Amino acid sequence: MINFFTILAYMQKKVYFCSTFRIMTSKILLIDGDISLSTVLSDYLASRGYKTRVADTGRAGLECLASEHYDLVLTELQGIGMNGYELLKDIRHRLPQIPLIVLTTRSDREDQIRAFQLGADDYQTKPFTMDILICRIEAILRRVRAFEENKQKVFELNGHTFDSLHQSFDGAHMSSRESDLLLMLCRHEGEVVDKHKILSALWKEDNAFTARSLGVYINHLRGYVTAAEYEIIAVRYKGYKLVNKI
């Protein structure tokens, strides 16, 4: 197992990152039954600007993924109350696009090959160095961001057209913020989009004032999507979800 005090030493030393790029609001789910390691790693990621939630079993991790949006998953293969490979398979089936990094003591070549075949994007054996892990996370999130920026920009909502490129809904002009907000919801249709992520991405600030402003824009968007038999649901303490009512 990774040495607890070794990790603490890494937290105390100055770390030089492989890239200046960072998505400060990225939300990470850590699935690991080693509470000591999970606590230290979670605190370390938080100190680097990431929001992190810890699940100590595979089942708990799946429940987290079903109820909230995450930008990346870090998971162990052992000590999580279920077969780690079955967990990988289940996550990839439910969320085909979510980045997935395995952090494990299993270093055999066969284990690594199997993990990649089941959908892992990266494989890091324990013990590991914190700065290298951050570099791996940032490299994957960079690719995801580039993919998001080139994704679909026109959406058909039950016969109604939202064109984020031209900022219009059924030909009616939208403000840039309305368009950007609806684009985030459309790209994660049926999923809860974290309100803090929305505020940081679109308002560049996360405070009570911008939260109220977000609520006003959500009400504006409801006027658009209601005609398309869609609704925007506010999930208390979490965020917003775009749902098809048909």
C-alpha cells in the first residue's frame, strides 16, 4: 500500500505542474476503500482547485454517479466491496464519455490490459507521486475540454431548434449568456449540472449575487424550453437538470 507519510510529504513540498492549464471547477469522484489515502488525496486535490467526493465502495460510487455530474473518476480495483473490473464495465456502460483513471496496487501487465479494455483512460499503480497524478488528470481534462468545444452546437428539442452557434431558439435571438447556459444543459441532458460549475464557467464568480442571477436566467430559459415539452428542474443544493417530458 502507498505510504501515508510519503503522501503527506508530497503535500508539504512545492509542486511544479506539467502544465499551466487547469479547470478549477472540475469535479472528481474518488472510489477507494482506503480511508487514510482517500482523505489525504481528497485534501490534496482540493488544495489544487478540484472539488472531490469520496466513495468507499463501488456501490456508493455508482450511486454518486447516478445523482451528480462528475468530470472525472479515480478508482481502485480492490477493497471496494465489489469486483473492480465489473465496476469499470458498469461505469463505462452508464457514462461512456466520462474520463476514468485507475489508481491501484495491482501492477501486473494483464491487469492493466484488462482495465484498458474495459474503458479505463489511464492506469496508475500505487505508490504514485502527486505531481504526476495531477499531470495525468490535467492532460485528460484538456482533451475532454477540446472535445466539448467541438461537439454538437445545434440541438433538436421535440421539433424545436436551439442553435448555440447563432444564439437562437426557433429563430428567436437569445443573449450570449442564455445561449451558453442552455448549451451546458443540453450537453448534459438528463444529468444534474453543478451550479457552482455553471457559475464559475459563465459568470467567473461563485457568490450569492451570481447565484441569484443564475436563477433569473434559468427562469428565462424555462420560457423557451416549455414550448418544446422540456423542463429545467432545480435540484436542491446541487444544480439544474434539463429533462424531456415526452
